[in-house]
Amino acid sequence: MARPASPEAVKGVVRVVVVVLAIALVVIGLAAGFQRRLIYLPMPADVPPADERLPEAEEVVLTTEDGLDLGAWYLAPDEPRAAVLVANGNAGHRGLRAPLAERLAAEDLAVLLFDYRGYGGNEGSPTEEGLARDVRAAHDHLVHERGHDPGRVVAFGESLGTGVVTELATEREVGALVLRSPFTDLAAVGRQHYPFLPVRTLLRDRYPVAERVARLDVPVAVAYGTDDGIVPAELSREVAGEARNLVGHRPIEGADHNDAVLLDGDEVIAAVRDAVDALDG
């Protein structure tokens, strides 16, 4: 018959449990306190002038409803078929999207590139609410300053930007959505990278992309890499499955999240073409 554990052994087990719990609480506390530094990754350097990256573009300033000025570039052919509002992913700045803008302009599309608050030398700190204000300022510029019909504005979201443009589409009129590497919601991505944390409980910023897409009637085109190591392909497929009016579904075989083919490759441009053709149809 086994002898009962000694008081010293019991105390030892209790001490181990207390230490493990304390470490877990510290990790959770750090994750909660610094989560936005893990989500939003602006480059520290300022954006170069437009004429260095996108010579035909015009430098513009967008003013948000809470008074922030955001740097932006506007590029347009003489008679654009539609306008594309580009909402970036969570890293870099608009200068890195110049090749995308050039390819879109070659499709006879006007393009607005802009940086969120806290990005590209802009003041402010990024949050879900803040980025929603930023994209509304971009939409206002296209519609009220440039005179684009909102029904001919294609909102293009890249990764985190898919959360930004789907929120915009629930609040403002847009013609179509193009979602590059979308996720169902931010917690689903977080669980992939931090499976040991209660991500859904901790997250302040939610970005419920799939839920919003399911409520929209506008044409939606989706492109993503099948080997995406940041946003798993199954999440993007689920978003595509929620779209009521899916006009383009373009999985790119073997592509990872930041591969060039997903930044400005043929299939991404084709997804934009799918959306614009749906407006023309």
C-alpha cells in the first residue's frame, strides 16, 4: 500500500504549481499589455517622396475625423474605369506598394495609397478603431475630393487591411472588395501563432472579417497563397465561402504571405480585374 506523501513533498508540489501559475500570469499580462506591438509593425523610417517611388503620383494629405493628417499618394490615368483604395497590411508603408499601384494604373484604374496612423511618419497609434477612421478619410478623399462614384470604388485590403476594408464596406458605399490573404478574424490568426495563450479573451482589436463579409452584397474577389505561414489558407478559404457575391477566388499555389506574387503578381491583379468586371457587368 502506497504511503501518503510527506508534508514536505506536498509543499514542494504546491510551490511548483504557484511558480508555473505566476509565470503564466506574467506571460498573459505581457501579451495583453504589448499585444498591439505584436499586431502593428510600422517601419520606423519615413516614406520617400512619391517622385522617387511613383513618379506619376500626386502627394496628398488625408485628414481623419479625429484630426490626424495622413500621408497618401494618388495616381490616376486620364479616364479611369474605377478607383482602387488600397488598405495595407500590418507592416511597411505605402512606398512598398508602389509596384502594385503601377500595375493597377496600367489597368486604367485610379489608385490611392495611404498610410495608417503611426505608419509612414504619421502621428498617432494604430488600433482597430483608429484604422477605421483612417480608411474613412481615404474613402472621403476619393469620393469628395476626386469625384469618384462610390459605387465605382474598389476597396482592396491586404492581410490586416482586409479587416479594415470590410469594416469600411459595412459603413460606406463601395463598389466591390478585393481581399488579399484574408482571415476569419484576428483571434483565429493569433491562435495559430500563440496556441498557449487565451487569444480570443485577450485581444482588444477583433477585425471580424468573415462575419462582415457574410453581411455584404457587394462583389468580392479573394486571393491568397496556399502555403501562407502567417494567415493559413484555410482561413482565407473560409472567408471566400462566406461571400454572398464571390466573383473571384484565386488560390496561388505554393505562395507564402510576403512572396512577390502576392504583393503585385498576376493573380492579385486578376482578382482586382474580377471585381472591376463585376462592376461593369
